[in-house]
Amino acid sequence: MNIKIRYFASAAAAAGITEDTYALAENSTIATLIDAITTKHASLPNGSDLVRILGFSSFLLDGRHASSETIIPAGSVSIDVLPPFAGG
């Protein structure tokens, strides 16, 4: 399944993009997605910054909060990566 990722604020700055798409197996979790993002960006400029930011970001799955254990259902539209804003 293809999942659209939207990066915001410092996550977008570190990723160097605001949107990306990942192909994941069915029943993948947010943690699986984080691993895929880490693998893709680890060797890129600012990749280590993005990996660090992912560690304290919140994730929204189709507009609802998702933990790292949340299974991404087939047919999901998007996942937003939201780092803390304004120091919080």
C-alpha cells in the first residue's frame, strides 16, 4: 500500500521536502514507517536531524493521533509528522 507522508515545521526542514510517498506492506505500523523514513534519509544531508526529530514528533493517521504501535489500515490517505511547535 502507498502511504502519503506530510512533514511539517522542523521535520520538513530536515527532510528537505514537505511530502513523500512510501510503499509499505499491509498491516504495517507507524514504527515500520519510521524505520522506512530513517533508512531513506539516514545518509542524506540533515538525515540524522530528521531521525532525531521523528523520535519526539507526533503522528496523525488520517487526522487522528497515532502511536508507534498503530497499524496503518489499507486505504489510509495520509500520515502527518508533527514536531513540537514553539518549544512545546
